[in-house]
Amino acid sequence: MKNQFIKYLSTTVLVVLSASASAQSSFSGLFSSPLGKLEPQANYEMTTISAASVHNQDADVSFLQQDMEVFIPLRQTERFESAFTTNLQVMDLASRARLTDVGAALPDHLWDVNFGGLVRGRLNNGWIAGLQTSLGSASDKPFDSMDENVFNATGFLQIPAENDHQHIFFLNFSSNREFLPYVPLPGYAYQWSSGRTLQTLLGLPFSWARWSPVDKLSVQAAYVMPRTVHAKVSYEFLEGLEVYGGFDWQNQRWYRAGRADDDDRLMYYEKKAFVGVEWRASDQVTFGVEGGYGFDRFFFEGEDYDDRSDSRISISDGCFLNAKVGIRL
């Protein structure tokens, strides 16, 4: 249970701090203990939505999105660890919809690709310090110019507290954060648990909790400022086979090549309710299938969420399907 908590904790933190949504399970060992126990892993997800009409335009939107990531540990000792990461996300769109205010069509392809690294070490006083960085491009034409490149860096410090709890301090810089891009963002969280029943991570800009009222049943909830929400209820009704349902509010961001204002970004927001099943075929391989209903879905181009009425492409509610596979060596 504690290992599961730590893995999900690291996933939540890196989703907050990194521009790439695919960074999640690559950093599943970020706050694990002891040092030097990172494992190589690869993950793949595919999500598709069927044709959905566009409000106030004679057009439909459908897309297929693929997310791939690889995490490769490098040097590891009892006091130090390092790793290489790479993430690739591509959204293939089929649509005649247009960003009307800027006079441009919705791109056929949207890419988010980055390469990065992680280092973490134990200080002489027992604290743990680390640094995560990534460099890439989020655009319809990745690496077309410097204006489409994305850089992320997060420094963090873990300070042990009583009863195996810990304080976590961090400082993040991101050129593609949902809010306040290019502004260094400090943060703090306190991690504590109450046996096997309740584990929590309380702080800013994120909080997380996992509650297991009975064996094989778990409830998870996470909030990331200002507009990322995750809630999930899961039950393992057979060994290695889990069914679940939940709700997500999420977003993605790209720098469209050729835009008139370099500060503008193409953004996609979506809320969705979902159910799924996950099968742990072995300790190394996991498969999953998920389906649900997406709503309040829209693209727009602007500097931030306050510009969501500009060049807006509102998509009607509809169904989606997701398939995923994870490999841990």
C-alpha cells in the first residue's frame, strides 16, 4: 500500500510541474525510498473520440491521441540515482473547424515531445534533494523555431518528519504551465498516512488522498491548481483484475507554429466520466481498457484561460475509448 501511495504521489506531482501530461508513470519512483531502486519502464496509451459537432460551425471534430513514454535508470547507488526520460504525445485530428479570430484552421496534428533527466541524492543530514528537467516542443510543427520549444525544471527537497512522514519543498519553472508560464513557482506538501486505511498529501498547488475503507476497495482524489481534478473508485474483484470508475478535468497546451502572438497557446479542455478495467497480467505487464463520456470540451487560442472565448472551438458532448499497456522490467 505504501509503495502504491508513493507511486501515485510522484505521478500527481510531475503532472503538476511538467508541461507534458505523459510524464506520469515515468517518474513513479521519484519519492520512493531507498535510493537506487528505480526500475526501467515503458507505457503506451491510445484514446479516440468519435465525430462530434462544433458549435456555430458547419464542422465536426474527431481525434486519435497516442501517448508513449520511456523511463531508463542510469547510475544508481544507495545515496544517488539518475535516469533518462523521453515522452511523445501526438493528437491526430480530423476536422474542418477553424480558429475564427485568428483565421486559421485547427491543425491536423498536434505534437508534444520531450527528453529529460532526473537526479536525486541523499545529503549528509539525511534530507533528499533532486532535480528533474526536460526540453522539448509542443506544437503542430515541433521544433519549427525556438518559439515552439518547451523547457521544464523542478528542484525539490524531501525532509523527513515523525512516523515516516515527510515535508516536500519544490521550485518549478515551466514555459508551458497552464497558469503563470515562465514564472518560477514554489510549492510545499506534507505527506502522512494513517496505517493502511488513509494516505494523504496536503499542500499547494496540489493535494491528494487515498482511502481504503475495506480490503480491495480504494478511493482516490487529487486536485491541482487551478483546473485539474481527478477522482477514482476502484475494486479488485479478482486477483490482478480491477474495475474502476471516476471523473477527470484535464487540459493540454501547444504553441501553434506561425501564430501572430508568440505568447498565445492552443489549449484543449475536457471533463469526462469514465469506467474501466485493468488487468495485471504479471508483475511486469499491465493492460487496461477504459470508456466514458466527455463534456465541456473545447479548444481555444490565447495566453491563458481568461482568453477562452477567443478563437474558441466548442465540441459537443460525446463518448471516448482508451486502451493502455504498461511494461516494467
